[in-house]
Amino acid sequence: MALAGMAAAGGYLRVMTFYLQDSPGMTPLRGIVPAPAGGRGPGNAPASGRLTARWGARTPLLVSGAAITAGAGLLTGLSGTTSSTLLVG
């Protein structure tokens, strides 16, 4: 599950960078808007360890799996006119 989460996060960063450069017509420098999202992994690692120690592995995995599924569901509504502020958050 952790491998799938890391692959999803890496895929998100790569796909969103290309999407922002292509569809809205941003320059390559502006297309790296989601790049700071890559820094959340090391920042969230200690919190993840504490959650797992407190509730075991099953609950955090279920919550993260549900969040990944919900995020993928939200990405299905993208089009060429989707606002970049909606994408980046």
C-alpha cells in the first residue's frame, strides 16, 4: 500500500507538471507549481510513524487508501479549461 501511495504521489507530480504546461499554456517555469508538494513526504513521515504506533497499521492504511481513491475520483473531471488554482489548491 505504501508503494502504491508513493507511486500515486510521484505520478501526480509528473502528470500535473505536464498538464499545467500543456493545457493552460503555462511556461515551464510556471508549470512547476506542484513541485513543493514533493516536500510533504519527509515532513509527514514522523506523523505517519506516530499514527501507526498509536492505532496500528490498518487504520492509517484505510484512511490513506480512501484519500487516494477520492483524489483520483476528483481528477477525472479535469478538462483543458480547469483553473490551475483549483488543481493546486
